[in-house]
Amino acid sequence: MTTRKNTTLGLCAVALLAGCASGPPFIDQAQPEALAIAQRRAAFEFNCPAATTQVLSRETLQPVSFRFGVERAEYTIGATGCGKRATFVVICPDQPGSTCFSAAGRDGIL
């Protein structure tokens, strides 16, 4: 009986530690890639390699359906450079092998 109890406690401890070792949330992991994509898009659209970006807002979007779809991180990123500025929406699916993509944004002149 004692051996079974010790085994159960050991398994619980391993499961608890494995949950803690999973790393940062997906939204934190994807943010550098989202910023890089927005910066490349801004550099191209502004014709300005020195364009800079910053995260204005971010949120985790749940799948459209319980059975289908994946969780996604959505970032609104502001970009400025060479007298221009714009906002870009970057979506990053939480799915192995997927990459972030930039959706339509709004632009303006400083």
C-alpha cells in the first residue's frame, strides 16, 4: 500500500513540474516574430529600412469552433519611419509549422 501511495505522489509531482516547465504563454513567444513581420512590411511600404515598430495591443483569440481551428495571437503594431506611420494587425496561429502574417492596417503621414 505504501509503495502505491509513494508512486502516486511521485507521478503527481512529475505532472506538476512538467506543467511549470512548459515555458511562457504562446502570445509572449510569438511577439518577436510579429514585430519582425510588421517591421519588414513597414520598411517595404514606407520605402524606409529604418522603420521602427511597437506593440500597441495584443490579445489571444480562441478558435472559431470547438472542433476546428486553432488559438491565435493578434497584435496591433504601430510603425513609424521616414515621415510616415501606420498600424498593422499581425496574426500568429498557435500551430506547429505556422508563421505569422500581416493583415490590412491603417496608414498616415506624420
